[in-house]
Amino acid sequence: MLGFYKTIDNAVVQTDSITDGCWVNAVSPTLDEMEYLIEQLSLERDFVSAALDEEESSRIEVEEEQTLIIVDAPLATAEGKHLVYTTMPVGIIITPRNVVTVCLNETSAVTDIAKGFVKNVQTHMKTRFLLTILLRVAQSFLIRLKHINKMSSHMEMELQKTMKNKDLVQLMGLQKSLTYFSTSLKANEITLEKILRGRVIRLYEEDQDLLEDVIIEFKQAVEMSTIYSTILSHTMDATASIINNSLNDVMKILTIMTTLLAIPSMIFSFYGMNMLDLDGYAPYTWFALLLSLVLVGAAGLFFWKKKF
């Protein structure tokens, strides 16, 4: 799907064709749409292919008058009944005339700009527009990280009530999501450092405030990802310890019950031996029963004093 947008009267408006200073947004483009972009905008074919590669990592590449910036953006996916966050590459191709974004799936960092939710967007100012996209990417990471934190807190409360496998699987999914986020944020941070040097993208003084916001948001996202990952890892370890302790308690109770039940069984088993002929002697039966109760009570008292 292709979309053409341009800033008119300080608002992002969708247009019908490509013009100078417009923004071209390609979401999961077909082969015909890819060929249209390559022919109309003279885009490097490798740049478009790289932006649509799921395994592509965050990087910057320059070819003649075109610059490719690939950053990772968060993406929510479903694994069975559980929600897991992953990342996907978003390609930003800067040409002398336009800015082109290419990605496999819709991401809020781009769609919010297209829907006009972001103010002061200037599509003809390529550097400022690039920084705006990077800022939205960092903010989308922060939103997902806060959601992951809320989900992990909810899972902890559920685990305190009852230990269910689905809650543990959900925690594992959140841990996986944080691993994806941490890896992608570190790669994005390296790409941002290359941009900050000003060798690949020309930086302007009027964009300094926006640039500082991008740096702050990305650093905050990296710190939050590290903190949440550490907390969730400790939660998983604590949960494993609790499960082991609960299992030990159950095994302890079963062992005590087996020991107590073995005492009368051992005493009454003498009736099945050929040591004495006890048939018809009721006192022996009451004696065995009384002896069993006394020994079971003594054993129970012993376990209780030992706090077993």
C-alpha cells in the first residue's frame, strides 16, 4: 500500500501523486508498487529490498545521493493465546526530492504521523522529518515497555494467588519481548550515534531541541528496558524458588502421612505372620489398636516439635 503525504498549511495532508517535498509511505508494498517507487523516484533497489527484510538490523547506508536509515520499531504479535512484542525494521530512504518510508507492517510511529496526530511535521524538511520519525519510534518503545511492566505486575499478582502454567508462559513471553526490545534499542542507539556525528545526515541548529528530545527518549527507553528485564528475570527466579518450596512442602506432607500410616500397618501385619496364634483373642486386637494409636500420636508429636 502506497500513501503520499505533504505538509500544507502546517498540516500533513494526503495527496494523489508524488511531488517535490512530499513523504511517500509504503506499507507491505506489492511487486508492482515496488517497481513504481524504483522507477518514479529512482530508488536503489537494494535499499527497498533491505527495508522489507525481516532480519535486517538497524544501520545506515549511503549510495550516491540517497541515504538509507533502518531502525527497529516495536510490533505486537500473538503466539497462541499470549501477546508477545517483537521488532521489525523500518526503512527511511532520503532522496534529494523526497523522504520514503518502507516497512512490512503498519507501525504507530509512522501511522500516527500519516493520520495527523503529530504536530509541527514538515515533510519538506528532511532532517527534521527524520528526527520526528525517530522520536515517534522511541516513544512507541516507551509505551510498549510501560504496557509490559503493567502486564508483568498483573502476572505477579496472579501467581501469588495460584501457580498456573499459562501465567508462567506469559511471563516467559514478556521476558522474550524485553530481550527483543533491548537488542533493537541498542542497535538503534548505535545508528543514532552515527546520525549525531553529522557526516551522513546534515544537522541544522533549529533542529537541536528535537535532536535532544530524540536522544533523551532513546536513552530512557534503553534504561527502562534494562530495568524491566532485570526485574522480570528476578521475578522468574523467585517464582521458580516458590514453586520448588511448594513442591518440597507437598512432598514433606506426603512423607509424614506415609510414615504415620505405616505404623499401624506394620503392627497389624503381625496378624498375618505365623509367629503367634491370635485368632479368637480379642484383647490382642485392642492392644494392637491401642499400641498403633500411641505410636502414631508419638510420631505425630515428634514431627510437630521438629516443625516438620
